[in-house]
Amino acid sequence: MSTAKQTHDHNEIKSWVENQGGVPAIVKGTDKNEGGVLRIHFPEHSDNNRNFEEIDWDRFFDEFDSNKLDFLYQETKADGEDSTFHKFVERESDNHIET
């Protein structure tokens, strides 16, 4: 069985993303008058590299926090393999949540 974790802790998010080979990014063309649509991009697992613009962690977390987001992620799949499953969800509270 696989479980998901939910957090807005910057260190936890950055650690998981980097351990999975990801980088903070925005979708190209979405940064007009806003911060851009946030993504975690996995260049080694994607044929769509040209649709993403890598950004630094400071910019990523500025947007993440200003939009009051949480990060929902899975460490391993049900079969035990590493997982890159993640999504951004609306922050429910200021507490760390694990499900």
C-alpha cells in the first residue's frame, strides 16, 4: 500500500523534489502579471522540456506561499518503486499534515 504526505515545509519539499530528480519550474507563457503556473518538472522523465522554464527555489516558494498551497506527494508506489506523484493543493491550515 502506498501513502501520500501533505506539507508546506520548504525543506521537506525541496528535499523530496531533488531526491526524485525534479526541479522547480513554471509553465512557459503563464507568467504574465502573475507568478506563473507552478510545476515540479522531471527533465529525465519528460519529452516536454520546452514547455517548462526552470526557476530558482526562492521564486518557487514565493509563489507557493503567496497562493497558500500545500504539496501532496508520494514517496513510493504500491510496488515499492520511487514515485514522482505530486500535486499542489489548497492549504488547509498552518500545520503539517500526513495522510
